[in-house]
Amino acid sequence: MSEQSAQPEYRIEDLARLSGATVRTIRAYQDRGLLPRPERRGRANVYGDAHLARLRRIADLLDRGYTLASIKELLEAWDTGRGLGGVLGLVAEVHGPWTDEEAARISRAELDARFGGTPDEEAIREAVELGVLERIPDREAEEYLVPSPQELAVAAELYAAGVPLTAITGHLKELRGQVEHIASRFLEFTTEYVFARYLEHRPPTDADAAEAAAMVRRLRPLAQQTVDAELARAMRLFATRHLQIHLSPDTPPAQDDEPRPVALPAGTVRAVQGLVGAEGVAAFVTAATEREVHKRTLDALASRHHESYIDDQSGQLP
């Protein structure tokens, strides 16, 4: 820093240390127009607090999932005086917690005790990969952050009821894919009918972004309320059917030719929509599945015939 100026001044190495970015990253941001060029003082480049604030803002937006291209649009809007208050408020609203549940901590000893008392490294690894547990580094005793204590409590209850840990994690993976599909559809629905008018500008105006943030606060609980109500309805319906099957010896077996819903990843659905349109997704998936089944059937028949032919030829050898 210069001692002769009232405003702080930094060399690029100082700026990197204070911002957490590397020197190479700072230069790359300059080349892409994300960061203003430094002031030239003789043979030295001098940076100021504005550069430091810009780097911290870029890092914050990257942490929230924004790409460098979209960050550049936001910063250009800010530089032209359109303001970022509403946009950053919208980012904070969307990126904030979508549940009132608070994270908790649990030691490895407590974790092992809740799941049978025997250490299971594979189960811990899968729980970390799924985000059910997060490792807390630099601790004398092994400790984990639990983002959703309720989810961990459900797993512990299922384990106590006799469900193996591998079955619990497998079920969670399947459930997560289905829930992500529901979330994707809900976002597509609300974007089309609610948020499109606020987000028609790129980036949105400060006022539109502020209104969209207020709308997020209003609509945030609706998805969970809808899923809760529909899950309760479906659980009552199917639990009643299962009970009738198990309590009534004369109940005919369930028909296996009834259509069954299958959850597909949102990315797969979008890719198919890009090929055949939204109205053709079901027919495309059905045709692709049937083609794969037919192919495997033909391969199995050909394999059996080939093996039979080989056996016949072997039997005819002298």
C-alpha cells in the first residue's frame, strides 16, 4: 500500500492475498472485462479498494452458482448505473434457506452409536457423497455437520426398524431424483406463469428484481405444502391398498399390465424435449425403451442359438 495516498493502493500480489483470488485469476478477469484495468504508476500497476470489492462480489456470485458470463452482464448493468440492489436481493432470496430446519453437529462416536455401534466407513462415505453429512476439518475428534437433522433422524429410525444402511442410501438416491424432477417442474411452471414478466430483461431491472424477490418469499412455502398434501393423499391411498392385499387372502394379485410412473432426471427430460418437443416425450421414451427391450431379447435368442449350435458341432466331432 502507498503511504502517500489517502486511498489504499495494492500491488497485484497484495490484491490476490486480500481477495483470495490468484494472480492468474485476477489477470484473467481483467482480460474478460470483469475487472477494471489497474492504474499505471511508472512500471507498476496499482489497484484500489474498488478492485478488491469487485473481486469479492465476483467470488460471492460464483459461490451462488452464477457463470462468469452472467456475472459480467450483472456487473455491466451496475457500471452503467442501473443498480444491483434488487438483483442481489433476488440472488440472496433464492440462495437462502428453503426450510426452517437448522443444521446440527454430530461426533463420529455419536454417529456410530445411532447406527448400531459398529463403525461403517462405507456408509460414512456414501452419506458424505449424498450431502447427508459434511466433514468438519481441523478437529481433534472426528465431527460432522448435519445439514438436515430430520433426514438423519429418519435414517436412524429406519435402521433401528431393520432396514440395512445400503437400502436406506439406495432409497434416498431414488427419492432425490424424483424430488428433483418435481422441483424442476414446479420452477418451470412458476417461471412461465409468474416470474417471466419480472425476468424478461437481461439482467432484470432493479425494480423488477426486487418484485421477483418478494414473490419468491410468497411462493417459497407453496411447493412444500403442495408436496406434503399430495404425499399424504398418496400414502393413505397406497397404504390402504397394501393393507387390503396382506389382510385379504382372496384378494387377486395386482395386474402387471397397468401403466406405472417412472421418474427421469430433469436433464434427460429437457434433452428429449429438445429432440421431439414436450408433447412427444412420453412416446419417445416408450419407443426407446421398447426398442432396447426388443434388442436385448433378440441378443439373448441369438446367443442361446449360437451356444446350442456350438454344442451340436462339438457333439459331432470324432
